[in-house]
Amino acid sequence: MFSSPCVQHSQESQASGAGDSDGSDGDYDAGVDGEKNLVTDTDNISMETKLQWGLSALSKQVYTTNRSCLDVNRECVEDEVCNKQLSLYLKVCSVNKCNVEGCQAAIRFFYRNMPFEVAQMMIFCDCVQHDESCHRAKDLLHGKPCAVTAVPPPSCLNVIHMCEENQLCRRKYTTFRSKCWRHVTKKCYSDEACLETLIKGDMPCSANADCKAAYISSWGTMLHMECTCQNVPPVEQPLCELFHHMLHSKSCFSDLRQISIQKKGFHWVNTERPGEKISGAQLHSSAVNGENVYIIAYSSCIALILGIVLLTLLKIRACRTKYESRSPSPDHSSETFMAHYKSHR
């Protein structure tokens, strides 16, 4: 199915059967699996790593939405603890030496061995469309292209089927589905005939802390391979699109990704409240209000300048009047001088 030898090797190893143990993942996979063992805090991190992160300034940041991937990447590079883990992960996921299985294991290890707040910052960061530097940083943080891109891309149906044949991936998919898409689990579970009857509008996503933790825990598995529904038989199209919606749609965390950017300092702001759209009337009203404020400010400045000029003129006039009242006129001075001159002759 894949032309890339690297990806072919990955598929063969990941689809090796349900009987495969998790031991092949080594230290990368220790202590992260299981529905009751979600990474919502630092409980699954080794004591040594906890102590290291305790010295990290990055770990003390509170997670906020709408972070630029370029800013997040820069902060990780500048942080000694994060930089150390990032460099190990990038070495394994080097494009020139891409080993998909190893890269996916490195991704799992990378995001498992950090506080949940930091993992959220990195996974839910985003970029504006034309910011190429930001998109390059995002690809590095998200394992592209090595761990997620295949040529040609597999169908989303094949991704799910291969995931279910692998014990590690199957558990993570089950947890992700139960924590984020409870409606699917409750109504259909794994019944594909039932799933075909569902539509996207009937699939609300919980998007709570457990859901985000399950989503983060699923990174570094087949679930994050880029997939497509092109060239899928028409009878399988609805189910394929449903799986694509579950795996790659931004609807589950859409409130975390609606971003805009101010040019100075890459300061990101949320342009919409969760579940609320900004209407054209609101945009027009905002523009009108902005113009009114500008006009008022401009008028106030003009009035202030005119007031200062008028006050200056009045002061000059007052000083001149006062000076003239104290100084004798030239004619009077001449008459006084002549009278004084005659009296002495």
C-alpha cells in the first residue's frame, strides 16, 4: 500500500497481530497505557524526570490556548530540560534517517515524560496560514513528516483496522474513543454497521481533560498517520469519512485552535468565544466604534492645541499691556527733558 520502504517497514511491524506485547516499545511505553492510567498529571513520570522538570521554568507556566508553535518551540529550546528531551526526539525522527516505528516510539516517550500542561502547549499550538517559520516548528513538534506522512496516504479505514490489530494502538484507540467520543462507544462500540448510520452532527466530542489526555496519549501510534478517503469504494465512504472526522477533525478541540495574530511580538488572542460566532453586524459595529473613538481623540487634540495657542497669545498681550503701562511714552520723556534743560540755563 505504501511506496516508502520506511513506511512499509512501519506498517508490517505495527500490524504484527493482537498477540504482540508492549515490551517491544521498551522504556518509551512504560506506564502510559490503560484507560485508568491517563497522563493528566506527572504521576507517570519517573522521579528523576520529575526533579528535572521541577527546575524548569517552562513547567511552571499555566497552559493557555492559542499559542504559536514557533513561540512554544523557542521556549522549549531555551529551556534546558525541554531542550534535552526535544533533541533526543528529533534525532530519532530525523527526515534523512526516518524510522517510522522508532520515531513514533520517540514521540510517545517525549510527550509522556513531561507535565501535562507542557504537553498541551506543544500539541495544541497552531499557526496562521502563511507563517512558514511557525509551520516548520509545528511539524517538528508534531512528528512530521517521519511519523505521520506516507506516500501514498492510507485510507482511514485501513488505519483503524491496522490499529485494532496492534495491542498497544488498540488500547489507546479504545481509551480515546471512550473519553472523547462517548456517544460512539455507547451506541455502536466497534460495530461498523452501526457506525455507518451515524452522522458527524450526532457525534459531540467531550473535549474535557480526560479527553485531551487520551488524545495526547494516542500520539505516536497509527492513529496519527495522515489518511484519506479518496479512492475508497462508495459503499465504504460514509464509514471512512466518519473515522477521518474522529481522528483528524479539529472539531473536538476547535476552541483551542481559533486563533489570530498581532504582528508585534507574536501575541496571540482568541478571536471567538467558545461556541459563539462573530457576526458581520458585530464586526461593522466594532469598526464604527473604532472610527468614533479616533474622531473624538483627534478632535480633542486639535482643541487642546488651539487652547494652548490662545492662552499663549493672551499671556503675551497681558505682558505687553503691563509693560506699556509702566514705561513713559517717548513724547512725555522729551518734554520732561526739555523742561529740565531750560531750568538749568
